[in-house]
Amino acid sequence: MRQDVLNGDIYIFLSKRRNAIKLLSIEGDGFAMYYKRLEKGTFESPLYDPVLRSIALTDAQLIMILKGIVLNTVTYRKRYSRPE
């Protein structure tokens, strides 16, 4: 997977029917797993990035997925960002 959960990366697992999600992260002294199953509806499956060989999400995008917000319909307002 080429990511490092020890550096703060979170592994996200969706069930085949996309009605359940598991998040694996590190919390100081050990691993933590969060699980959520929907009674109705499904979670959005973000687009796979073949270059990264994974899916890169911001924390805001993950929260939107957990709340049932469709990512491609979200409009972001213009904000300042520091040049890289």
C-alpha cells in the first residue's frame, strides 16, 4: 500500500456493498479501528489514483464521505494557500 500508518496515514476499508467502513489509525500507544455500518444507503467510493497506487483524501473529504456528502458535487470557495 506504500503508506505508513505510523506517520499518521489512515487505512480505509469499504465493504463490498459499500454499506460499512473501517478506519485503521495509530493513536499514540497503539492501533485504533473505527467501524461504521449504515442501515440505509452506501458510502461513496473515492476515485483510485493509479500514480499513487492508492486514494488520497483530505480530512474534510473523509468527514464528508462519513456524513454521506457526494464529493464531486461539493463546491469549494476560493481560499488563500501558500505557494509550494
